[in-house]
Amino acid sequence: MPDAQSTAPTADTFSSPFPLPPLTDQAERLIELGVPALTGLDAGELRAYAEKAAADAPAGSLLALHPDAAPASALAPLLRLADKPGFLVVDMADVDSFAPQGVELPDGPFYLVHDLDRGDHLGNWSPEEALPALHEAGRTPLVLTEGIHWLLQRPEVLERNKCFMTIGSRLRKPNGAFDARTPAIWISNGTGRDGRERKGAPKVGWCWWNNRHTWLGFGSTTGRG
């Protein structure tokens, strides 16, 4: 088990091998998936935003919808991997209550996420260990809906034994303390309550804040705009 403090990543450690399509193509992909119709947003406004943002957006930017406009519960079933639809685990029915924490999202229904990384090099770190390391490298963790949007555009980002947490989303309990669950996206083994028919499907679930998993990195970004 690694000593997280002795292997802290630097800004140069982060790079994604998964280039994203142009923003206008990303908008068409979301429209094709039915995201505007599902969330009540206007497809024309989404197209117009993408066209305007494309003029000066950094290369590799991700087009995302604010979780208030497109919650995780609505987006998760749109995920696909080898023709298997995505799903939300049964014991995370409160997924939409996991709000951005320590992360400032732009106003409005549409925004961009820059320089995404899956965080493979942080595998076998706990969320508690990874969060300060991300900040030290000038990055912030992805919120759950950003991770889902990334996979809607590039499903191949999710690979067996190379999946990721989205610890920018957290749930506060009524007493003010954080729920120990942290959202993550990985590939189902088709066991337990998942059901054998879901083996190989993209799965939105959770892991404990203090636990380490060799097969889970931490999705992150250099910023949003």
C-alpha cells in the first residue's frame, strides 16, 4: 500500500490520453442522447452556447450541464459501454443530494470543464488523501455530473480496473457532517444486487471516504468556465 504523502503528484503528472471532440460535436451528441428533452433544456440554446464557446475555449474542453439542470439520476441511464446501459446503484437513491463541495461551478445551465484527467496515478489512495494532493497540483476534483458528461462523450475513458471517483460531490447530513459515501463511476461485475445482466455496464455508485481502491483513480480538472 503506497505512502500517499511520499508520492504526491505534481501538475505535470496529469494528462489525459482521451482527446475530446469539438464543442459543437459534443452538443450534438447530448442532443442525440436526448439530454435537452430529458431535462427540459432547449436544444437550440445548447447549440448556440457550444458554437459561441468554441471560438476561444481551450483545446480539450468538455461541455457540461449544471447538475441543477441535468442531475446525475437523469444522466446515469444514458451511459453506454459495449451496448450495456448505465445504472445507479440501489442504495444511492439520494444521489442528486450530493452537491458540489469546495468546487465553484459557473452559473447557468451550460459551462466548460478544462484539462480532464482520470487520476490513474492516484489509484490506491483514499479520497481523504487524494483531495489535498489534487489541490497542491493546482487541480480540483470533478463533480459526479462532470464525470458522467465525460463518459457520455468518450465512453472508452471507463476501462476495467481504471475507473474513477468524483469527490467534488459530497452530501452533508442534517447535523452538518459529511456523509462518508463518495460518488464513483466504474464497471459492474454483475454480482450481488447489480444482476448478472449488468455485467460490463457502467455503474454510478459510491465508496467510503477513508477507503483505498487500486482500481479507482480521481477525476479532476484545472478549472471551469
